[in-house]
Amino acid sequence: MSTRSIVPFGPQHPVLPEPIHLDLVLEDEKVVEAVPSIGFVHRGLEKLVEKRDFNDYVYIAERICGICSFMHGMGYCEAAEHIMNVEVPERAKYLRTIWCEMSRIHSHLLWLGLLADAFGFESLFMQSWRLREKILDMFEYSTGGRVIFSVNKIGGQRRDMPDDMIRDFLSIFDGMEQELKTMAATFLEDYAVNTRLRGVGFLTEQQAHDLGAVGPFMRASGIALDTRKKGYAAYPNIEFEPITSTVGDCYARTDVRIHEIFQSIDIIRQAAAKIPQGEVAVPVKGFPNGEYMMRVEQPRGEAVYYLKANGTRFLDRVRVRTPTFANLPGMLETLKGCQLADVPILILTIDPCISCTER
């Protein structure tokens, strides 16, 4: 008869750069149950809404997470713009779309590198992050920042992208795409990589639905939902369909994210071809009064922003529901029955951002 033991995992772990703690209940090397403990990096960002002007709070919102900083700031701005009935210029909407998809590419490349590192493929890790550096260089060139960009504001964007800059970016993406195809072949076809990903961490479509999974984690289980299709920024004018898989294991989640990188490049090309001339911001007067819930599709999945305003410069409430928080129940489900050696990979499979989760 197997004996049960409890092994603590995290919050510091050599594979996982995220402060999450799990108590793993084991029978020999098999995980029977995982009990999470989160809350190591609570920063009180939502409380700051009582002390920061609603225009200034965009700088707080984009510091919820360094990887998704642009979309956090954009989600907050879009919610405030709906409350104040502000119509953002068309060019600003396309700029938001381009920067959103650049964020998705750099986030997915970061995740692919961490995944490669988790199963010991160091050269693949370096290749993923080498390509990611090109995206960060483009961010630095167009916004002035590599982590926090501060180009979102209520009413539009603080910076424009000249047309020649956009053309330069497109040529960089053309070169990246060929390198990405070579790297993708290693992730999806290499035998050693496949042995660590295929058949590991199954999550069925019904489980993904019942547990409220979002993003690539959900779409890899066969649910074709993508908040971009709801229509914000310039996405109503972009042609694309959610990328899905019906397998629901670690390989499927890798496959979905890799194909989303190529899809993001295509979306950027469409946006560059359709972006109109004009202003990138409109003046905003007065104070917001009302409430609104905004949903955006971050690289990790759907994020929800709820704003409640009272007609003064300080909002009553800002509530953020991040995708990692939504994916934790699904992650715990995939851990049941796995081997101890697969735990780091299965935690990485939701692309966790604990600083997002613990605002």
C-alpha cells in the first residue's frame, strides 16, 4: 500500500520564477492533490484608487504586471472612456491593436523560453528569448520603454508611430517569422520535447468550461472563445479566428500559443495596412460618473476591469480579475494524477503571473 506524504513546492523554486506555494500530496511519485497558498506579493494596488487621480491611475494599472503592462493600462483606459463617453480616434485604436499584439508575441516567447528551461533545453530557451529581445527593442523604439510603456491615456495614446517606423517593424517581423518557424518545429516535432509535453496534464473541454479557464489554457481544450472578437480597439476591423486544439494536454497548450504568435504577426500586418491618418488622442474634460466593466484578451487570457466613479477626481472602486486567477482551478485539476517531475511544467502551462493575481 502506498504511503502519502506532503511535499512543499515554492514559493521559491529553481524552475519557476513565480511566488506561488503548493502543498503537494503524494503517493510515491504521483500527485494526488495540490493545495495552493497565494498572497505572498500583495501590493494594495486597487486601494490606491482612493489616493490617485483617475487620470494618474493608469500608471498604477500598468504596473499590475510587467509582461502585460500595456494591456492593463489599455483595459483601464477603455473602461474609463466608456464611462465618460469618450470616442477615441481611429488611429489610436489601431495603435492600441498593434501594441497589444506585440505584447502577446513577447509574452508568448517569454513563456516558451521558460517552458524550454523547465525541461532542460537551454539552447531553446536562449533562442526564444533572443527573438523576444527584438520585440522589446521595437517597444523601446516606439514607446521609450521595455517593460512599462506609459503610452496609454484616457482619450487615446501619448505617442504616435510614424508610418516609416511601422514599415520598419513589418520588415523585422518578416525576418522573425522565418526564425519562428524553425523554433516552432523544435517545440512541436522534436522527440525529446514531445516526451515531456504529450499526454501530460489533460484538461477536458467540460472541465475547462466548469472551472472557468481562460485564454490559451482554455482554447487548448477546445473552447473557441476570444475576447478580442467582442470588439474593442480596432479588432472589429481585423479578420481572425480563435486558435484552438481539442487535445487539452501540455503539447496542445504549446501548439496554441505558438500559432497565436504567427496570428499576432498577421493581425499587426492587417492593422498596419488599414491604419488611417489623424490624431492619436482627444482632450478629456470633467470627471467620470458611473460604472463599467471592460474585458480584454491578454496573452494569458481574458482580464476584467470594473470601474465605479462618483463624479470626482477619485474613483470609488477599481476591481481587476486577471487570467491567472481564473486559471488556477484548472491548473490544480491538471496536477491531479501527474508525476512530481511534471509539476513545474504543469504550473507553467497556464503561463502564471502571480503579481497579476495578487494586486
